[in-house]
Amino acid sequence: MTRNNLEESLAKNGWLVVDLPDPTSVFQVQKQLLSWLREQALPDLSGLEQYHLLVDDRQQHLEILHNLSSSYWQAELGQKIITANLNLVQQLIGPDMVIQRYPYLRVVRPGQEADAVPLHRDTYYGASPYEISILIPFTNMEAEAALKVITSSHLAPDSEYPYIQQVSPDVTIGSPQHQLGWAYAPRLLEPHLLQQAESISLKVGQVLIFGLSLVHGAGVNRSQCTRFSSDIRLANSLAPVKWTRGVHKDYFVPLHNSVISQIAEHYLINRKNTTPTTASLKVKCIDPTEDPAWHSLLGHPEAGIFHSPPWFRALADAYGFVIRAYVVTDTSDAVLGGIPFCEIDDLIAHRIIALPFTDVCDPLVSSSDVWKVLLNKLQSHEVSLELRFLKDSLTTDEESFKVTRSKRWHHLSIEDSQELLWSRMTSSNQRAIRVAQRAGVEVRPLVGAEGWEGFLRLHVALRKQKFRLLAQPSSFFEALAKRFSEVDGWHPLGAFLDGQLIAATIYLRWGDTLYYKFNASEMNALQFRPNNLLIWAGMLLGQSLGCRILDLGPSDDDQPGLIRFKRNFGVEERHLRFLRWTPTGFQSNDNNPLPRLLGDLTSLLTSPNVPDEIAMQAGALLYRFFS
């Protein structure tokens, strides 16, 4: 099959079957697996296909599989197969490659439902659509034992394949089963989809290659032989793919670099040994949604969702803001730092904000000198400047900057096992989660427009009834759904009681962090503790997506109840500062009557006798001016 045919088949169908150019390594691994099995546990095993005749017990099977997989990983046998057939893989993903350090070894016995993997999308578990999986059989896979795929499903939106998330009764995070590829919080697709799936038969020496957005699954082995195979994930090392995931810090490791990448790596190492002077630094204004200069900063330790192009685009879509960024470069045009901003000149005031309706937006800089250059550029506009900082080490002229507001910021690591995460919560929080579970509260994803519209109904009512505030316009949530769905970052969850939505949380994923961004609930349903359950579900969701951090965001200092609620989950706490700088002689807006008028209108439009629909429309008209 020519390169064009390979690309066309994969692009059209989402999968393709290929005869390996060099299958010798596969037969060598097949022989080695049989040898290890005989040495470790099964001296009478005649062939891999007969494994089930000697191993019927589930626990014995898991112990053997774990030991066999450990030997397979330590010897790097999967990598050796790929290296022997490197040209084939390079045709699909290019010369710069990373490979899964611990590829899954699958042993599926006849008739054993526990060995089967149901239909799923790997992107539902934190994988990237930039990755491919190569399924390598070590025994012939006839139709009755083969992997099943839904052809062309790789291009369909997630809404066409909704899932129900469950919690496995016997798989926990970090357990041997989890390491072997079983999900601890499986996302199950509708059973009727099996009717659309076709079996892909393979012989030893052939491989099945597919993208990770393809719907696929093994199903129960209906043949008379045990199926041995390995599936190995690969990606272009320059693609936006996380190298750390789930239980493994080194999920991906380098496999091959192009010559130009090797040159670049040596150059960058040498460049680190030089320190630019302030006089040599340059500032330029860019569009951070498109410019590669901004994208180069997204690996900065302080970079987060509020520095991401999807967030910028959502703000622009909903409010019409023009988002720009200043970046600092050295004499070789290497990007050393940057900050996004929005210049607003409306009836309220002329001001620069980094950024409007954004919880936090620390500058992404390599040194305090770079920050000083950026700050000077922002101040050169000679208008009011508003910043939102978590980082305390960045120096600002305390005499000219005024702290206008402070908040508490909470986040927690979710890398540990469920048991450890549970133990770190307060006992009162554990009881609240159990109250929700005993009451029958069910958490499941909110799908499509119906999802964010259901949340919006709760959100408008809560802000109006409890806080006497207008809600963000529906266009903002629609924009969030659109922009973050494009990067697999939109993950709203709903809490249902007797089929009724009683609480909802919009979770957004960016990088290795899941963000608890918006939450709303029915006031008369709080006794069922749905919000406690939603955060626990968010912790599990984050782990299933391969995230390391659950970010619970800011809480106002005058909200002790909300701060206490978040602390119950074992969070870490930081302080968020809102800073304002006003140039000398700048005309203050303190005498502007419009902010007070907006406050009066808000009080009027959120009074109890005003219908929620009117309050929603008022938010759509006025919310932009609260920036």
C-alpha cells in the first residue's frame, strides 16, 4: 500500500490494516511471551492460544498478566517491534515521534466477559486525537475474537456517542488492573452501537492502526482460542500531546527525532547559558489566538486555562472583546515572556484589563526583567491598568498599584488513589457525599446544547435569588461549549434526582488541569448534597482524563461558607490579588454615574417579582459593562 493510500484510508475510515514490512520482531516477541509464561507459571503451556485451558481463575489470570506485562515493558519489546517498522509509522505521523512507555498487553480468554473491553473512545479517557494506536496480534484474530470498530466514527462529534460514566467495583486508580488498561471509571456507550461495529480480523504479522477518536472495543472473545495482542500508542512529539498521564509520569518517551529537531535541541541548550540584557529585549503586540509566539509560552509553569486560545476566543465570541498580547523577545527572536490584555473604552471608562471576566492572569515570564519590560509597555498606554495575580514574586510598584480586591484560590492534586483522595477529605464531607448517594443522586455528563441550557436555567435562578446578581449571557456559555469542545476540554456534569436536574458544574480541561469553573444548584435540593457529589465526581473525571490537578478556583474573602466547603476536600490555598494602576493625571471614573446606575438596574432586575427570563435577557444586554 502506497503512502497516499495509507493516508487516504486512515483519513476516511479512521483505521487501516497493514502487513508489517518486517514481521520478524513480532514472531520473536510471540516466542518470548510463551517462554516467559512457561518459566513463570505455566510449564505445560503448549501455545499462547491454549492459555485459557490452564488459567480459568480471574485472580490467577491478573497476577500472571501483571508479571508478563512487567517483563514485556522491561524488555521494551513493543518499542522493538515499532523500531523495526519505523518507516511505516513515519509515513503517518512524521519523523519526530514519542511512544507509549508501558504499552498494553492484552490476553482475552474465550467467553470471559471480565477480559473484554466494551466499545469506547480513548479520547473520553484523556487521550489525544493526535495519537494513533497500533494493535499487534501475537495470535491470529479471527472475526469471533477480533477488535470491533465503527468505521468513520473518528470524525463524529462526541454528541453522537454519549456515554454513561460508572465507577468500577474492583478497579482502583494505580491498581494492577488500572496499569493493565482497565478503567476505574468506565464511560459506557449505548449497547445498540454494537450493531454498527464490524470485526477486523488480523493474522500475526499484520497490524491494525487507528486514531484514538475512533469508537472501538474488543467485546467478548467468542472463538475457541485465547487472544494475545498488544496495543501501542504513538504521537508526533511536536503535537500538543501530554507526555505524562494517569498512573505513569513517563507515559510517553522519545522514540525518534528528525535531524532539524536534534539541531534545535542542541541550540536551545546552548542558548540557556546566555542571559539577555534589558536593552536587548523587544516587545511586540500579537494575536494570541493564532500567533505561534504565544503558543510557545503555553508550556510555562504559570500557564493555565486563562492563557489558552479557547478562553480568548470564547471571550471574543460572547462579548466582542479584542484580545491581544504583548510578548518579549531577545535578539534571536526567542520568546521570553508575555501577557494577554484587552483595551476597553466604553461608557464606564477607558482601561486595560488582563483579562476581563477572567479569574486570574499572571504574566508568563522568564525573569523579573522581562516582566518590567511588559509592565512598562502596558503602562505606556497611559490608561487605568487592572491585573489579577496569584504569583507574589512579581514586583510591582506598591505605591502606584492599589490592591482593589483579594480572594482565596483553591486547588488539589488528584494523582493519588481514590482511597487517599477520600481519606484527605473531612469526615463531614464524606458523610455529605454518602447522603447524596443514598438519596439516589446520579451524576452524569450534560450533553450538547441541552447540557449548558440546563445549567444556565439553574445559574440564572441562583444568581438572581441568592446573590441578587445578573448572570452571564447564554452566548458566553455557548461560546465556552464550542471553543472547549474543539479541544476536548468541555466536560459539564449534572446531578439528577428522579430524573430532574438539581445541580450542575461546568468543568473545563486545559493541559493537565481540570477546572471547576461554574456551579449552580436548586436551592430547595441542597439537603441532598449534590454539590459535594459533583466535586467528588469531578475528581474522578479529572483522573479519567489524565489530569494531575483539580482547580476549584477563587472564593471571595467575604464568602466563608464557600471557602469552608472547598477546604473540606483537602485543598491547597493561595491568595489572589486584584491590582489597579492609574497614571498620574488620569481622569478617574469615580464621578461617573453609570456604575451606580448599573448597580441600581441590577437590584431592580433581580428583585423576586421579576421573571428569570427577564433577568436572563438583562444579563445579555448589560453584563459586558461589568468587566
